[in-house]
Amino acid sequence: MRYRTLGGTGIEVSTHCLGTMMFGAVGNPDHDDCVRIIHTALDQGINVVDTADMYGRGESEEIVGKALRGRRDDVVLATKVHFPMGEGPNQGGNSRRWILKAVEGSLRRLNTDWIDLYQIHRPDPSTDIEETLSVLTDLVRDGKIRAFGCSTFPAEEIVEAHQVSERRGLGRLRTEQPPYSILARGVEASTLPVCQRYGMGVLVWSPLAFGFLSGRYRRDQPIDLSTGRAVLRPAQFDPTIAENAAKLDIVEQLVDLAASIGCTLPQLAIAFTVAHPAVSSAIIGPRTMPQLEDLLKGATLTLDDATLDRIDEIVPPGTNRYNPNAAFPLRALTDTARRRRPLAERAAA
């Protein structure tokens, strides 16, 4: 396993990061099996584990905490905060009030005294970015976190955060965790270049495009919408929808490409993401041991220029063949009041 420096932090991370979203009731409910998967990943050279408080309402963090007993010092531990963890107001978001409470919960569940990378899971338009950066800076000074970053932030909000950090003398975002795959290349246009400009580390999520590049979903084969990831977002998998049919056509081309270079589709998909110079590590999120073992077999895969050129032909750089944020759309797009002036003010004269 190769290692890359995580932005300007000086922290060395493996080019594969173990994601734990599928550990717990939402994916693999067997805690002991999940612990074995984590241990196998660590034994194979993966040294960074990524989780979030909202994964199973803390269950994933608890599993990670069990797995890291006796191995904590060897692991770069990352978790995230933002999504609601309870009913009622002030049980989520990016406010100082919530983050101070949430970090204590994560530390307790992870059974650790510190978090190496604490990430803001999504932007919060109701909270000034200065408020968020201020509390994160305090947590670094208190020794509860070593560095902080963001996840799925638009490029312009990353830029704003860095400007605020400089003006106010606050710690700055050290990492970004964007969705990135062969089917979702939109971040190549602005997010990844911005991260490079600011010297940020990049941990990419969903390199298998929410399972579409797992090889499980193929053209002219029945797709069961009642199991797996299709249950969560059936509209993204229903083959009768034209957009999904187009994705399946792309999958067939990628399957042929993978076969031509002697690898599986998932191995091709993950190797593509770590070939980008902005990417520090790709998050793999296996649910079972065989899935982990298959992905690890592709760790040594090198994609030559001819292969990357062929991928560019199939899905042009900087384009999305699906919306990776469909479940968490930006409020600037979903809130019509942000896109439409009051009726009486819409005319030019």
C-alpha cells in the first residue's frame, strides 16, 4: 500500500481509506465481522479509517472504537459532524453549540481521546462559516482533534472558508471529501483544482458511484429494487428511466475496458480516482470480507495513459452522468425563494 501526505498536515495516509458507512444495521449488522474487516484492512496496509456520527446514529463509530482497541496509535482516525443525531432543533448542523456536544459523543463512541481528522459533513447555510471555523480551531488547541476539513462543499464555499481563516486568524480547512467517480467527474472542474490551490488533502467518497460501478447492475439483466442500495434510492437504479439506461450503457463499455486490462470493474473504478493528482486517498466501503479482499487485489493496479484516455472518451472530464448528491441537494437549488425574487420585483421596469 502506498502512502501520500494529506495536504499540508504532514500526516501520511494510505491511498485506500476504509470507509465504515456500511457497518451496522444499515449494512452489516454483525459487529464482530465488521471488526474483522477493519483488522484485515489494517493488516494489509490501510492506515486511515473514515466514519461519521450519523452512520447508524453512532453505531458505526462504536464498531470502529471496538476495532481500534490496542491499535489506535497506528490509525489515522477520521469522523464527521453535521447531520441530526436527535429529534428537535439544535441536534445537528455546524454551530458551536452542536459541534462541542457532538465531538464529545464521537470521542466516547470511538473510545479515544483524540480524532485525527474532524470533518464538517455538509455546508450549513444557517451558520456563519466563521462560527464553525472558530470552534474547530478551539478543538485543535484543546487537543481533541488534530486537523479539520469538510465534505461535499462547493468550491466557492471552500474558497470563502480559507478567506475567513486568513482574515480572522483561524485554523483552515485541511481536507475536502467530495464524491468522485468515473460517473461523477464534476468535481474535476473546480473543487479538485481549488483543493490543489490551497494545498488541501482530498479523500474521495463513492468511487463506485453508489454501487453502479460494482458490477452488480448490468444492462439487459433484471435489477432488484427491493434490496441493497437500490432500496435507498430506487430512482437512481430503475432501468426504465432514461438516465439510468444511459449509465448502464456506460457500465458495459467500462466492463469491456476492465476486461481488456485484466481487472474487475470495481478495481478499475477505484484506480481511476487515485490517479488524479489532487486525490490523497479513495474511500472504499466494503460491507463484507470478500468485497474488501476484491478491492485490495486492485491496489497495485496502474492505469496507463491509453486506459485513462479511453475513460475520457466514455465519460468526458468534468462531467456528471448522475447527481452524486441527489439525496442531499444544495439548498440554493431546492429553495425556490433563493432562486426567485418576489413576484412584484421580477420585472426589469
